[in-house]
Amino acid sequence: MDNRTLSLFLHLCETLHFGRTSQAMHISPSALTRTIQQLEETLDTSLFERDNRSVQLTKEGVLFQQYAQESTSLWQNFKQSLMEETQELQGEISIYCSVTASYSFLHTILNDFRKAHPKIGMTLHTGDSEDAISHILEDNDDLAIGARPDKLPSKLDFKRITISPLVMIAPLNNPQYKNPANNWKGTPLILSEKGLIRKRIDTWFQQKNIKPTIYAQVSGNEAIVSMVSLGFGVGVIPKIVLDNSPLIDRVKTITHQPVLEPIEVGLCAQKKRLQNPLIKALWDSLSNP
Amino acid sequence: MDNRTLSLFLHLCETLHFGRTSQAMHISPSALTRTIQQLEETLDTSLFERDNRSVQLTKEGVLFQQYAQESTSLWQNFKQSLMEETQELQGEISIYCSVTASYSFLHTILNDFRKAHPKIGMTLHTGDSEDAISHILEDNDDLAIGARPDKLPSKLDFKRITISPLVMIAPLNNPQYKNPANNWKGTPLILSEKGLIRKRIDTWFQQKNIKPTIYAQVSGNEAIVSMVSLGFGVGVIPKIVLDNSPLIDRVKTITHQPVLEPIEVGLCAQKKRLQNPLIKALWDSLSNP
DNA sequence: CTTGCTATTGCGTAAAATGATATATTAACA
DNA sequence: TGTTAATATATCATTTTACGCAATAGCAAG
């Protein structure tokens, strides 16, 4: 029985949903279906009772689940003891972060780490920074770089890398956006459709009792920079994003901005994953700020 | 980690010899080499220290051996409990026997067994009946059909299927072989090159203080029938072989033959393998004679 | 220097896995 | 009662992988 099949099976036991498992495990639904079918064929028994709306473990499925768990844990233990034997960490760490983070922090973080542990491979998934926390909660990756939410879920651990102020940016050549505080109604805003920064802005406007004009809701801070540079309106992003943007010369920072609390950017992981020595090594390689 | 790789590895741990393992596991040496290479590559460590004359387990190899043993035993246990769950035996039994045995006993033995346990698959290896015992001792197959040796190795268990007298056969149209007892010197003998029957005949001639003329030493009782039918000489075989031979009408049985003890034909297995429920089921399906 | 023994490699073919797409089935809903 | 959305599976073309045969390479012993 091979480990990939086992982990697919185990994941499917959790989700009871072919689509979600195939997505999470980065294979196509058809491949997953066939892997399971083939598994059932070799065992000559059915593991899941499924119609087109639901998936349920059978008795035999439960039995196999136990086996699969024990077997993978045996494998983990072996790998661990092999590492102890060879005195060198090896394996695979998966990281989720935004494009900006991959340009800015990630490089500096991983550079040293890679030298210290050359046999550890990295898988990098980029996406909207605001999805980092949920990505980790859903077990999609080992680690993520993102903003610390106001209320950190108890399953997660967070380690600050830096603090970045929020800045408001406007197109270079539109004097009308020079001081939007005078004229919020006439100032189209470009905001994240969700996430910590959006919440902070919403709260600020509420407190001021202002109903701003929202021109566009986008996903990804990089997209905000892009739209602002094209002249669509003003937006709020972490300063770190601006500093790493190739468009930094195409927008200007507005000084009379709403005063928003800076965000804490850092590494985030499920506590249970920190028991993995590889992940712990990377975690510990970040000196406390 | 998949089970086939593990069992190849474990077997190689025992033999420390690529050639023998590949033969025993029915794959080509090159496939075995590459399986091990690939295993070492995934583990990113070397498991065997090998030059062109010797193969030795490394430290890491020993560690992996432990893992492999535990993992396969976990798998065995799972399959066992799955069988208990479904109340139906399933798996694979491998049997070694001569061509004759496959024609005569095997069919009747397996016919009922197959009906009782349709999910048990069979692998059949045919070869010289005299090799049956050593085949079992060398762990090449689960069960074998063969003659009970005078001294049964203590690791083995034996269950008689039938007793077959030994008969001497001669070509049909050669009157000179009618009563070889008158003229052993002038009677070319065709004998097995080894094995129980050969030993009995040798002993008989020794006791009579006769030095017979041995025309040919062959392997396999079927080959003896073949050569005798072609007129090369006379031979001694179990009656059961003659009865199942397509050449039965091309040879005749000599009545004034040396009086040799009949042989016991039966099923043979390593005692330890009888703990396997599949094999035990087949074993038990044979009523005691 | 040759021979025998072994593990390995090159290479052509066969088998298997995969992903994109189409299909089938069914629950939910209008 | 259609219609839509959700979801597992089947089909097919393509890529990847595994395998066996034959050749090779390394080494010890005669």
C-alpha cells in the first residue's frame, strides 16, 4: 500500500467529499475517484458508500482508516528516526503567502534556512494575503505569511515578522484625490473585498459616520496598487506592499489619510503542525523581533 | 511506501544478493536494481553498501528494515481483520508441483476449495517433482505436492494425499527388455538424476550387488516416460505418473520389477506458513486419508 | 589475461496514471 | 414539473513510469 494513496484516502475520510479532497491534495477529481476505486478493487471490498450527493465510510472503510492511520504514523516515525540517524533534516514544507510576501520576507527567511537545511524542499503557494489564515485553518499548507487577525484562532500560532503601517495611495496625476478627507463622497475607493484591512477601514468610516463611495472591491493588495496606478481611485494597503511594488513610482502616498492601526505581518501555523521537526526548525529560525 | 517494494527490500535483506532475490520474487535483476535505487532516492540515503561482489546493509538500511517489517506486519494484520469482518477468506496461495500432479491431484483438490473460497487466488509453479521439498524449504512457494522424503525436515509438515507404487516401464516393442532381471547389464536404465526414487533404486541395486547400466539421467518423471516410450531403455516412475501420461499406451509395465516401497504423495508446507489462515484452510480442506 | 560472477545501464516496448472533458444521476428549487 | 446546481464517474488522448532483454562494467580467482 503506498503512502500517497493512504493520505488521499485519509483526507477523503475527513471531508467525505471527492471534490474538496482532490482540490486540497492537488489532483484532479477523476484521478482521485480512480485511486479510490483501485484501492477498493485491491482490497476487494467497498470503502465508501456513495451516491451522487453523499459519501459515507463503510465498516470496512473504518477498518482501513485505522490501518491507514497506523501505517502513516509508522512512516512518519521512520522518517523521523532516519533524520535523527543522519543528523540532517529532510522532507517538504509547504508555504502559502502573497506575491508581495514572496518577494519581500520569504526570500530573506528562506535564504538562511535553506543553507542550514539544504535537503528540505519547499512548496510555495501564492494567493491573496487575506486568505492566509483560512488556508492554514483548512490544513492546506504547513505555514502561511499573513496579517495577524484581531482574534487569533486558538488552534493557530503566530510569529511576528514585522509591523507594517497602512498607507493610502492615489494616482499620481489626479489632484482631485489630493486630500480625500475633504470629499469622501467624491473619492472612489478601491478596497479588498474582505479581510483585516477592509474591516479596519469599514470600522473607521463607521466611527466617522461617513458613507464612502466604493468603486471596486478586489482581491489581493497587488491588484489595488494596480487599479490605483491606473487612476480608478484611492486605496489602502500595507506599506510593505507598496515598497515591493514595481508600480511604486506610479502612485503617491496620501499623507492626510485615515489613521489606521498598522498590521502585524508574520508567520502562521497550526499548533499541531509545529510538532513536525521540519516546521519547527523553520519556525525557530525566525528570531523573535 | 508500497508493499511490493517493501517485500523486495526485505527479501534482499535476507539474501544480500540481487540475483537470488530477483529470481525468487519473479522479477528481472534490472527491475530489482532500479526498485532499490529508487527507494534509496526517495529516502535520500543509501540502504545497501554494494560493490560488484558483495551487498551489505547500511545503518540506515537496518532502520528501514525495521520499518519495513513493522509495516508489512501491520498490513498482514489489516488483511486478516478485514477477512474476519467480511467472513470470507481472500488472498493468494502459491503452489509448486509437477505437471503430473497438476493434472491429477491438483484439479480434484482445488475444485472443491475454489468453490468454498472463490476469492482466494492461486499461483501455480510447475517443475520437477523431486524439487518440491527444497522449494518449500527455500520459501519459494506456500505449498508443494511431492513425495514424502524418508526423513522429513523438522520445519516441514506433510499431509498424505495418496500412496503410489513404483512401476518399471519399458518400450512396447522391445522384447529384450521383457525381463530385465535376467540381464541388468544389458538393460539401459533411465533414471531421475536425484530424489527419493533414485535413492530407492540405488539402494536396491546395492543390496543385490548389481551394477546396472545407466543410460540417461533426466529430471522429471514425465521425461522418463517420454524417453522410455521412444525406446531408449527402461525406467522407474510412480504409477500415478503413468496413469496420467498421454503416452500410457506407448509403454508397458514390467511385472518382474524390482520390488520397491511405494511412495507417499502429499501436500507439503513449512509449519510456520500453516498459521496463514488461507493456507490452513486449504490444508484442512484435505480430509485425512 | 582470461573467465566467472554480479550489479548496473541503455533502450525499446508495454502498462499505468493523469487531466480535460463529457456524462449521468439526483437533490433542491422555482 | 421542469430546471439548475452539485457531484461522482466514464472516456479518451497524452504523459509518465515500469519492465525485461541485452549489453556493460567492475572485480576476484585461476
